Amino acid sequence: MSGNSLPTPERLPERPFWETVPLNRMSRTQWESLCDGCGKCCVHKLEDDETGKIYPTNVACRLLNTATALCKDYPNRKAHVPECVRLTPAKLDTIDWLPASCGYMRVHRGQGLADWHPLVSGDPDSVHKAGISVRYKTVSEDMAGDLENHIIEGEL
């Protein structure tokens, strides 16, 4: 037989779970790992009551560690911040405030994960190195005062 043999199933490259498992069938571990750790979902946004326009701020939830962009008490966050939104696959169609870079949203839209996503890069700091995260870019709501004074242009 020549060296041009067809690949056998055991030699086919395995595709990553986010390309093969539907969001609503992922295990809790798989689902949680889609989070890139950017912290953008934990930054306050203001909505204009008349127009519905969303205005980003540089004010983070009091549970967000501004030096790591991670929640200080993720397992118990709802007990401390009742309005914290727990993302689920079903909510992705109705949420319009997540950034385009969000791992959940990218997979939901069939875009795959960005090269800087920790699941792709293998480096949990790649989201920070790429400048995508809010690390060192926010102030805690405990220190901020009026959110209107913290409206920013564009995204963090």
C-alpha cells in the first residue's frame, strides 16, 4: 500500500468540546470553562429609560477583584449580589449586554473561541495579555459614587 492512506477514525484530530457539544448539553464544568475570565460581565452598565441605549461604565461589581478580573466569591455571589445574572444557554438569546468577545456568545453565535481564550491558548493569563480583560481598568462600586460619573466611551 502507498503512503497515501486515508486517516482512520482513531487518527482523526479530536475537535474541542465547544465545537461538538451543544451549549445546552454541556456539563457544568464545560459550560463554566467557556468563560474567558475577562470580567466584562461584572462591570455596571446604565440603560437610558427612554431609548434603551446601554452605556458602559468603568465601575465593577463589589465582588470583582479588580486586580484579577475574577469574582471574589463566585460560588456564593447570588447571596451577596442578588441581581447577579447567572448565565445559562437559554439566556444567551435575550442578553444584549455581553461583549462580542465573550466566549459564551462567540460559541452561541458559531464563531468559536478567540485565539486568546484560555481554552485555546492553554494560558489562563492570555485574556489579560491580549488586553481583553478589565483587570486594572475598573473601580469597585464601593468606591465609585454615582455611576453616571463613570460612563465611558466604547468598551473597557
